[in-house]
Amino acid sequence: MADKYLSYDRSAGRIKEKEAVTQSSGAGDAYKIVALGSDGKLHSSLLPAGMMENTINLPAYEDLSAGDFVNIFDDSGTAKVRKADASSNKPAHGYVLSSAAAGDNVTVHFDGHNTQLTGLTPGTYYFLSDTTPGGVTDTPPSTSGCIAQRLGVAINSTTIDVEIEDPIELA
């Protein structure tokens, strides 16, 4: 529940208690007082156009776990996401912060912080794994036929600051 404030209602001639908005439904919310959401952040509906997160919702081709790096591909004319995999030339295009079952829609993030990982070393660059689909490794794959793709740098033991680079096909 957002904080409340007192406002003078001119039409009623009295003071009324109102609650700050945590989400905007458009022009009808113009000039209202804004509050942070339960996560301590502004909701994307309160931000100007172009300032929202860089995400897209797509159907999952397979079961995905929170933190997986994912590959977007064409499945018979429909864009879907699957686990990225350096061993089978499925480069990472983004990552997911929540689990999804095959067929469910999932939000794919393209930048920002992947906060759903474990065992990371701060300051270390991480690469797409060639042994764990959707996973990361602190050493780039070196096997012929794999791809080497840097995903970003760990900023703590659970978070990568994501800056996905182009994959390099290994000979």
C-alpha cells in the first residue's frame, strides 16, 4: 500500500485523504503524486516512452529456469526462446529472471542485471557455457565447433551486469 496524503477537494469544499499511485493508467493520472512500488522501484508505466526496460515476451520452447541465458529462434514462423548453448551454436540473445514451462510466455531481458545466478566471483567476466545449456562459465569454451560469447561481468556472487557480445565461432 502506497503512502497517503491530504488534498483539498475544491468541488466538495473539504480535505480528503488520497493514496499516491504506483502505476499509471494514462492521462487520467496526470498531476497525481507518485509512490515507489513494493519492490522499491518505479513501475515502468510511470516512465517516459523509451525509458522502459529492454524486454520482450515470447513463448518458451522448453522449460526455462530463472537466470538462464536464452536464444531466440524461428520455430515454424513463430519466435520462441530456448536455452542458449555454446556447444550447439545457439548464441545468447538475452536472459530470463523467472522460470517458465515449455509453451508459457516468458519475459526476455536484453541488458541490465541477471540477478538469478549463484557462485559468481565479482569482477570476473562470464561466458556462455558449452556444458550447461543456459548457464555461464568463467572460462570461454575452446572446443572446435563451439562458440565463445562473453555475457558480462559479475558484480556480486549472484549477479552479472549483462553486456552480451557477438559470438565467435571456434575452428
